[in-house]
Amino acid sequence: MRQTLPFWSWAAKRSRDAFRKQSKIDNYRSRAAYKLLELNQKHRFLKNGFRVIDLGFAPGSWSQVASRAVGSEGLVVAVDIQNVAPPQGVLPVYGDMLEPQTRAKIQDAFHQHRQQSKADDLTVDTVLSDMLHSTTGIRIRDHAVSMVRKYPSKAAPRSTINKFRIYVTPHFN
């Protein structure tokens, strides 16, 4: 059995974390923003004017990065079961993506943006999902549950999500 470190050891390591310190300076909600910034620099999946869904957005650093990248011409719809204040420029939808009423709210957000921006379709350019369920310690179960939660066609409206260009998610292993 793996030995756990005392709290003070974890806290000391956390206080020395350069990305955590930099996230405070850059006004990001968490260090996870730098993962997305690095990926976007390499693959360019967030661009000005893009329409983005961020599944499981709390605490909101991925939504912050997406909002800054897509600018005022784009749209970021952030979905989470937690009632967390969204970053500036992000449209929140609260609820479980697997529930029909939540999917309807997501659909409505994209319909409104389509009407305001005169967009020709409801294509989502990028789907972000940094969500992870509460882990149990049973690796095979945790992996299976995380894959179900991340599967895009189950997590958002079919008429929207079936037309997406890029899907970005970390892999729980």
C-alpha cells in the first residue's frame, strides 16, 4: 500500500509550485490554464470568433483561456453542476450535461448567439472537457466513469455537438 505524505509536506510542495504562483500573477483561477495555453499554442484549436463549449468548467481557468482566445466575436458556453461564478465573457449553464433540461439550455445559448452573430449554422468549433468525477481509488472503475463523462455526444445537444471540429480532454489513467 502506498504511504501518503503528511499534509504539511503537500502544502509545502504546493507553495513552491511555479505554475500556481504564476496563475495568481496572471489572474487565472487555477494552474490548469497553462495546460490549455500550451496545447492551444501547439494545435490552435481556440481562435478569434470560435464557438466553444467547456464541460465541467469549475473553477473556470479553461473558460478564462477560451474566452480570451475567442474574443468578443466568439462564444464560450461553460457547463457545470457546481454553481460557480463564471469568468468574464463566459455564458454559464448550470446542471448535469446528461440531463435533457441542461442540454436544452446549452442549445438555447447557441441559438441566441447564432441569431445575434448571423452565423450560418450551429457548429461548435471546440469542445473542452476538464471534468473528472470524484474518484473511488478503484482504477478500472474510475477510468470507465471518466470516459463515459467525457464522451461528447452524450454530454451536449445532438444537433450541436455532432457538428464539432475539435474535442480536448485530459485522459484519466
